[in-house]
Amino acid sequence: MIDFKSTLKMAIVSLKINKMRSMLTSLGIIIGVSAVIIMLAVGSGASAKIAKDMESMGSNLLMIRSSSATSGGVRMGSGTKPTLTLKDAEAIEKLANGVLMVAPYTAQAKQLTYGNQNWSTSVAGTTASYLHIRNYEIVDGRNFIPEDIKNNTKVAIIGNTVATELFGDMDPINKTMRIGNVPFKVIGLLKIKGENGMGMDQDDLVFIPITTAQKKVFGTDFPGSVKMINVKAISEETLDIAQNDIHDILRRRHNIGKTQDDDYEIRNLAEMQETIKSSAQTMSILLGAIASVSLLVGGIGIMNIMLVSVTERTKEIGIRMAIGATASDIRIQFLIESFLLSIIGGLIGIVVGVAGAELIHILTQMNILISSFSIILSLTVSGLIGVFAGFYPAYKASLLNPIDALRYE
């Protein structure tokens, strides 16, 4: 019967005798585990950041844009040909199935002034629904009301960046600022969103009623036209129904023949979001897989050292067998040594990996996410690698003939 306790003690003593070799043997596992944790932290952090950005954009969204204009045979890009109108948005809201909310949208860069302060930013004309569709929250003041849209009221809802640049520490609500030369009363302040995945400040903007934007701020050669119509479906299941209905409604309203191309584009943001999330997850898995290679290399290093150790300790093995140790005792001792080297290396690697991930965050401000799953996985894999790496050396050691081992020099 195997005396596990005494075998464990002998394995520990053997590792202590060769401290430098043991440390160098564990180095491959330390590097492998720390690399896996750092890579997964970076990948998971990027995925979490993307998911947060997607959430801030809203869910179950359809974005309808005017098609591209053509000048001299050159296509100018989507939205350059004004084919969408407020009437289109109203028709979609009334007639399309599966639609929860609709918000027309048009925007331009404008200069803002308050007292002796000025700031240039994007001014967007839209309706109250847009804030709900794109997950904007008002922390102070109010949203637009139907009368604001109907009466072309000169009121504005501003982001935190605009509030800071124009009003400093003052409460901006009910203050009057100018957009261009037109005075606007601030009626709402948006909750801070921060930067999106492309580094754009989501708080550097101003919302005004769509009708006010068209008639008093922007001006247009095409009255009633809008750059975009945002549609929120009731649920993910009704997105396709809503998209098909919108397609039929716009073709009828724009008198597009069966053989003619659409003069608008419908983009399903849910599909785009899923594609981006899937790509981020794939990248995270890829980073983890690349880092795992170093774990495998560390396991091979342990196997090599253990094989060398068998050769160096042939006489020791012979003495143990001569005084009663069985082949199983020898196998277990070498497996325990290999396992301990991997586990100790894994624990040190976890500390190094967590510290490295935090250091990357501090130095680069990169979003990282260290999960308990990655830590447990790395430690488990390092232990398994230790067992597998030590199996052949242990098996080889157990096959030694005691007499030949005693004679070995």
C-alpha cells in the first residue's frame, strides 16, 4: 500500500534540495498562466466595453437613411440625397407593424455661446422619442413635449460636456444660450455617457425640436426633409416584420417602381451589434488560445527537467527500491513533484497576471476585466499540465531495475 504522506514529504524535500532548478522549471508555467490571465482580461474588457457601447446605442433598432447622391458619376455617400421627410416618419409610426417608437433626426455642427463663453458642437433636431430610443436619460429638467414640436419652440437639451464648457459650475436649466444667433432656453441636462468605442464624446451634443431645427436654425432647400429616421421595434422578434413593413411603406410613398432602386437605406443595428459582439468574443478566445501556447511550452519544460531528474537520481531511486519502495511509490513521487511545480508556478502566475493586467490598465487606460473563471481555469490547466508532463518521467523512473540503479554512476 502506498504511503502517500511520506511520499509527499519526500517529493517536497526533493524540490527544496534543488531550489534553483525547481524555480526555473516553474518559470514556463508562471509565464503561461500570467499570459493567459492578461490576455483574457484584455479580451474580456474589450468585449464588455463593446457591449456597454452597444447598450448605450439602444436595442431593437432600425436606422433609415437617405440614399447617396451621384455627382459627375461619383457616389457621394449615404444621406447626401434628401429623400426622407417628417411625413415619412409619421407614416411609419402609424402604419408599420411591430414598431414601438419612431424619431426623425437631422444634425449640423453649430457654434454655441453663453455670456463670454463659446463652444462648437453637434446640434441635433429630433423628438422626445429619440432620447428613449438611444437610451439617453435626463437627470435635470424635462424632455420635449408635443407642443415644443408643434410650435417650433426654441428649447434645448444639452449634454454634460456642453454644460461644463458653457456654464461651468452653474445650473444650466432655464439659462438662455445661443445656437448661432438664435436664443434657446435650456430645459434639460442629460446623464453622463462618456466616450463610445470610437472615442467620441457622447456628452458633447445638443438636442432641439426637429421643427425648430428645420425652420429656425439649419435652413434647407428641401422643407421637411430629415437625414435619418430611427425606429425602435417592440421586440427582437418583430424587427424583421417592422423592417419589411417600412420597406413597403417607403416604396409606396416615394412612388418607386418595381424595377427601380430604393432611394433610402435601412440598417438593422441589432445585426450589426451581434456581429461586433461576436467578433469581440472571437478575438478574446483567440488571445486566450495564443497565450495558452506558452502554458504548453511550460509543460514541455517540466517534462524535460523531470526526465533529466530521473537520470540524475537513478541511484537514489535504486536505494528506495532496495529498502522496499514499490514502482507505484516511485511513480507517485515523481507525479507529485511535477504537480507541485505546476501548481506553485500557477499560483505565482496568477499573482503576476493580475498585477500585469492592472498595470496595463493604469498605463494605457485600457478597459480590462479579470474574471474568477480565467483564474480557476488557468490554475486547473496548469495542474493538469503538471500531471501529464510528469507522467512519462514517473513511468520511466518506476521501470528502473533496482540492481542496475544501484550500480549507476
